[in-house]
Amino acid sequence: MPHAARRGIYGIIATGIPFLFPALVSAQVSHSCVANCGGGSAPSGGGGYVAPAPRGPTPAQIEAQRRNALMNAANEKGNAAADRKDWNAAVQYYREALSYQSNPVVQGNLARALAGVEYTKGAALSLSNPHAAIGHFEQALRTDPNNKFIRAALENARTLAANKLGNAAFERGDYEAAVRYYRSALQHAPNDSVVRQNLERAEQQGAQIAAFKAEH
């Protein structure tokens, strides 16, 4: 907001008539301002100084610039966290950035960071609990649908889960169910040699059981 301008400095001579000192006016009057600076003129018929006309960024624009700078700073911190795969920290920084100002790039970064959180959880469970891993990978893919690495991890988890169910069915002698699970696994990974061997073994065992039943 412009500073209020002071009137000129007057001296009083012996006759009592006001006398203006131009040099003192130039040195003493200050109308520097934070945002809106410009020229002004005195109204007709009157003397004194008129506040400058608005010029330059408004207070609202200055505030927007400040928030934009804060958003960029938080976004950069999020990017640094994402580079080191610290997805939880990245999520916090991106959310902080968006609290200052909405931005589609930061929103995209946040989506990828959230996907990274779920991907990390899924990767940790892929071998021990592939069924649980599937849920995390699916959530990650909903957040970042074009991520080919997440999609590949999801397909791998589905393969592992179906193969695991096939192994359990094989162990209890349910070869028909085992065959179904192994075939389901191959739909996600057609070239998986381990699953294919498991399928062939289950099919052989199933055929032997069927032949034995037919003979008796």
C-alpha cells in the first residue's frame, strides 16, 4: 500500500506569508511504495500532493508469487525424496506444495508418489503373500495407470498367487483344481517355465488318477 505523502515544508518570513523551500520539498517528500507506484497530479484549484496512480504488481499478485515460490520449493523437496525412493516423504512434500497452490504437475507427482508407496508395499509381499501384494499393486495402478513397471509387478503377483494356489491344490491331491490354477497363472505369464512344468505335472497326476478309476 503506498505510503502517505507529506506536504511541503514551509518557512515563515517576517511578513507572516508562507514561503516554500523547493529544495527541502525534494529532499523531504518521499512517496516510495511497496507495490503500486506511479505519477499523480494535484486536483484543479487546490494544492498539495496526490497519491501515485497504481502501477506494478498488486498485493494479491505479490501473495500469489510468494505462494508459488513456496509450492515450487516443496515440490523440489518432493522430487528429491522421490529420486531416493522415499515415497512417504515425497507424498508429504507434494501435499505441502499443493496446500500453497493447485498445480497439475504437482498433482501428477503426488499420484506417482502414492503409487510408489503402494508399489513398495506390494513388492515386499510378492513372494510371501502375493494375494496381498495384488491389492497394493492394483491400488498403485489406479493412481498411476500408465506405469508399465507397476503393471508388470501386478501381473507377476497374479502369476505367483495362482501358482501358489495350484501348489496347495496339488499337495492335497486335488489335481483338477491345480490344473485350473496353473492355467490361470500362465494367462499372466505365458512363458513362465516353472508354472508350465507344474501344469504338466498336475495334468499327468490327474490323468493317472482318472485311468486308475476307469480300471476299477
